[in-house]
Amino acid sequence: MAVDAFGVMRSVKRTLELDEPAQRELLRRTRAGFHRAVAGMAAAGNDVVMDHVLSEPWRLRDCLDVFTGLDVVLVAVHCPLDVLERRERARGDRVPGAAARQLQEVHRHQLYDFEVDTSVLSARECARAIKEFVAGPPEKRAFDELRGRARRHDPSAT
């Protein structure tokens, strides 16, 4: 499930009528809804691949809460900045410089179950490597550790 697919469900005309603070809030609600839709699909027994960028701290915190009780495999997808910028320009549907701005935040938590580099491996090779990892014996998951860290920082967190 891709967060971009949820974004296109909104009315472009209505979104553009909003001022900047209202647009930010709309995007936050869309992303929060995306997290809950992914959790709902997984809770119903579906294996889900979630395509999401944790570019704002609240997104990871929300996922940690919403995905409680689910077996989450957190995969880091890396590639060098120059490759990100080239891909960003080639897509044409991204704000220039967004990848560079997001790069620091998306990996701030620095803990993953598995990592791939899309500048070295093709998408198919990355998917195959992830599939092989997931097929192995379950281990303590990064999400569980991150959730524990969050709770130690905020004892009232659930």
C-alpha cells in the first residue's frame, strides 16, 4: 500500500483552495488515515507491504502506536543523494529538493530489521532480498525496540 495512492483520493481542486496551515493539516490527516488503513488490512490477516516515507517525527510515533500487536518488518531503503535527486527530477511530480530535505529525518531513528540500497540492487533484487529475510525465523523486531524507546521517553505513551 502506497501513501501516494491515498493522496490522490483527495480533491485536487478542494486541496488547492486551502491555505498552507489547512493543507498541512489535511496532509497530516491523510497520512494518519493511511497508517490506520494499513493497520486494518494487516489486522484482517493480510500481508501488507507499506510504501511510506517517515519524513516527519510524528509519522513514526503514530505508526508505533497504530501497529501495536502487528508483526512489522522495518526495511530501510537507501540510495545516495545524487541518485535520489536524479530520480526526483525524472519523476517530475515531486517538489525539487524534497528528497534532500527528507533524507536526514527518514533515517533519524537508525534502527531497521533489514536494509537495501536501490543504487546497487534493482527493485526486483531488493524485493527478493526482503522476501528471503522475511521468510527466515522471526526475530525481535526494530518496531518493538523503537516502541520501547518511545515509551521510556514518554511513560504515558501507550
